[in-house]
Amino acid sequence: MRIKNAGLVLACCTAVAALAASPAGAATSTLPSPSVSAVLDVQKQAMANGAPGALTRIDSGSSSYRIASGQADTVARTAMDADRRFRVGSVSKSFTTVVLMQLAAEGRIDLEAPANAYLPQPLPDDRITVRHLLSHRSGLWDYTNDMFYYTVPGFEEVRNKVFTYQELIDLSTAHQPTNAPGAAYSYSNTNFVVLGALIENVTGVPMATHYQQRILTPLNLRNTTYVHPQTAISGSYAHGYLRDDDTTLPLVDSTEQTVSWAQSAGAVISNASDLNRFFSALVTGKLVPAAQLQQMMTMVPVNADGTQSYGLGLRARKLSCGVTVYGHTGTVQGFYTYAFTTADGKRSMTSMANTSNNGTVNTVLGGTLEAAFCGTTAKATTLKTTEDETFTEDIAPQIVRH
């Protein structure tokens, strides 16, 4: 069924097939049906708070729901649709982790070994292990805190720059660490830039080739690319719009950039269908062996109530209906992404809003998880922007925004 309205396009499969029995603990067969109306409510609230558009795709059993609202291009006034490509930001970290864990399974990398054993130039602290990097427990300062302290000027400064891994690492190590290795979780893009340098040094093969040979080709992910340092997105894509720290200023079209400031931490381009297939394949053992997958999915809480946790390059969210979903969030200039799947991979969801530096939109968009997996509207979607509201995100995670 397809419905068109002013600023809104909805396309979905309305017949939901019965889900097959799930492995112990997954309980996908007991989940409520996805709520298309709740997804639409979330998308409308995201747009009301500043996103030009939003998309969601839910793959559940043999059925797919494709829901989109607003605009993919505000100049051409092109309607959003759920098949468009976009920059996935930190969802890239899960791709990089798959490459790393495959190398670990091949005996080429030991997660407990010092990262310096594999790097062309050593980190200041030899106690930092590969596992610390994967779990954001290295203590390495996130260089994006400085780079994007001022959101739009910082972005324009690096939009067309091409960095080496070492240049980015040096920006981090110019700072004191946030904690001793292993002492605490502290999200840092530096960790996955180091992992990119590590992988390339051990193998002599570029990350783009690893992604293609180890993930994209085996899974037939035709809409997923890693074009760094090229700036264009091919095919049908959504434009990204970056909000200035001065919210009275217009949004900045941030679509074209090298994303060299992130590379293996955030430069993948994909679409919702491919991300759903990727995470479903990951949790069902199609990308890494069971021993490595178990390590990726061994989670440690990272918030006070334990509803959010982090494993190795993988996030988990415990939802109101009792299900825990696995995947990653993504922030890159102009795009917010949530991509998650159930433990058995039988229901997967990806949502994107084409703006960033807007904490309300980011929080509201997370409500599509409840809509997709619990069939209900999340509390997050009732949030209202206030002058006192502050937030942090995956870019410059130690900088509090207003």
C-alpha cells in the first residue's frame, strides 16, 4: 500500500506473516506487530523539531514496512522514500568490528594483546589492548571534541580535507586520557580510527577492500559503499542538513564531504534495507564465528537504568516490551541513524532523520525502536524542546550542546 500526502510518503507491506519460532531468549515470535502509525508519529515529531525528513524500514519475517516522511532534498523539494542511501555515521563501527573479529578468528589479531603490537606507530600507553578499543575503554580522548567544538565552522574546516589515520590519532594523544585503560566506558571515535590503522597495518589491505570482500560482496549489499575520500553519494540518496549552534541560522547542506575525519569510525554509506540485512546476518552468525559473535554481544550497561549497553562495536537497547535489540546508532553531519535487530535476526529496523546537531530529533527518532519492536509509541516521542535542554552525541561526545 502506498499513501501520499503533503510532505509525507508511506509505503509498506500491510500483511505481516507469522514469525517462526525463535531461539531461547530471543522471543521474536511473541513480539507485537510493528506499529506503522507509531512510526509515523515519531517521524512527524522529528520533523516538527527540525528534521527535513525521516525514513524507517522494518523487515519482519517475510514482510517489509517502508515508511517515509518529509523531504530528501529541500531545494528540489524531493519527497523522502525509505530506499534512499545516506551516510550512516557510527554504524560504520559495527562494520569495522566485523573485519577485526574475522581477523581475530583467523588468528591474526589477539584481542587481549596491546594494540601497539599491531600499529605502525605506538600509542602513548602500552596497556591499551585491542579489546579496550573495541569496547570504548581505552581512555583515548575523542579528537572530534576539538574538531567540532563549534559545529558548522568545524565541519566546514574539514569538509574537504583528507587525513591520515596517524594525523587523527595525534590529535587525540595531544590530550591526556579520559581514564586508565579498562577503567571506564568513554565513547571515543579515536578508538575506531586506531582500529582502522591497526587493520590496514596488519593486513596491508585498505579498509575499503576489507569491507567489500568480507561484508558487502558476501551479503550482496549493493547499496553500501565506502568511497573515502571521495565526497559524492551515488544513486538515490537523501541530503543531510546540519543545524548550526546558533539555531536561528538556516540548516547547512552537509551531504558532500570526505568524512576523512572519521574513516573507519564513520564513513560508510548505506540504505535501510542493507543495514537491516547486515545486522540480521551478523547476529545469526553469517559474518563472524560463534566465539567472536558471543564476545561482540556480551554487553556492559552504559546508562544508569541499564537499558543501554555496549559490547564490542555493538550497542544493545532493552525496550519496554522486554526485548533487547542489537545494532548501533550513527551520527554524521546531517544524518541520525538507528539500526537494530532482534537477537535471532528475524525482525530488523533502520531509521534515519536527515539532520544532526539536534538532540531532540535524535532522541525522538529513537522512538521508532519501540514502534518497530514493541508496536507502541515510546515515551521519548513526547519530549519537547526547552531552553534548558542539553545533549551529547557520537560526534564530540564530551561537548554538551544546548
